Amino acid sequence: EVQLLESGGGLIQPGGSLRLSCAASGFTFNNYVMTWVRQAPGKGLQWVSGISVSGDSTYYADSVKGRFTISRDNSKNTLYLQVNSLRVEDTAIYYCAKAVRAYATSPPLDSWGQGTLITVSS
Amino acid sequence: EIVMTQSPATLSVSPGERVTLSCRASQSVSQSVNDNMAWYQQKPGQPPRLLIYGASTRATGIPARFSGGGSGTEFTLTISSLQPEDFAIYYCQQYNNWPHTFGQGTNLEIK
């Protein structure tokens, strides 16, 4: 069974930093593109960032480019999102999600974690 | 980035009815034979669930009452006979171009 377990969220002041983690199990992690998606309270889904199977290629939404960094450690089956220079509008549940197919370069997302909440407030 | 626009924002329907949700992309999300469009369902307090990808392929375990169609910039999700568990928010997503943008969602509510 595929499992994705996010952690690292919390209450943080504007301008602060956090590192989110997503521990993956139940599939061959290093064969799948991985993605972060966020959802502000009461709002819709926003795609945040994606990373290739090797980690060599990374992609970002314009709203987070230059502030967030996605990475992965295939030896630990873990996906990361370093979030810096946080703003109030970054407050959201952050989900990690797995591609529907192995080796798909630009895939939809068939498995999601339960999410970790970042609250940015002074 | 590609902007995805869903309509309507809210749809009030009765169980047993047939319903069609729409999604429009600001530019084509189809390449060759691939329509790079997905639909997700989300219920309160839960992560999204993949329903449809490739515009018309049902994901694993998705009932046959869900069907997707369209190509290029215009896509639809049809639920043939609404069940009580289908009342939720539905999102479209294009994965043709990075960033893989979502629509704003359609809230399917009980009439």
C-alpha cells in the first residue's frame, strides 16, 4: 500500500523558514516524479513544485519561485520542500503527491498524503 | 502559465441526476494523441482523489459512472447518476506544461 506521510509544518512568523518532509513507502520511490500541492484554508488546490525521478529537474509555481526549494533523497525515500521567506499568503496545508505512473515525466497525481499545515502569522 | 477555468463554481443537483462539469484551458493541453488533463474529487478534511487522467481514462477503482471527455482547451467531467457520496468539490488540472495548474473547483452540492 502506498503511503505518504508529510511532516514539518507549524506556526511560523513572516519571513521565517521551514523544511517539510514527505516519507514515502509502498512503492519504488526513485521511479516516480513527486509533487507538492498546497491548499489555503477554505480555498482551492494550488500546484507548488515538482521534481524529476533523479532530482535533476525541478519546477515551481511563480508564486514560490526563488523562495521554495524542492529536493529528494532516493536513498531515504523522502521528498523535501524547503520554504523560506514565508508570507501570510503561504498559509496552507501542504500535500505531497505521487505520479500515476513510473517514469512519467509530466504526470497526474494518484496518491496523496494527508498534508502538513503551515500557518504564517505574527 | 496555463490558466484553468471551471464552470459553474457551484452546482446544485439531486441524487440520481446526470451532471456535467466543464473546464477550459487558456491554451491547448493536448499533444499528439495525449490529452494532458486530469480530474480530482475532494471531500472535506480529505486529500484529493484522482478520478480521470488523459482526459478520459478512469483511475484505479473509480466507478464507471464517472467519465471524462474533451480535447485541446475544452474538457468535461460527467457523472451519469449522482450517488450521495459524489457530493464534493471537483478540480481539473492540466499537466501538459509546468506549472501543472489547477482550476478553481466546482462545488457539487445536494439540491
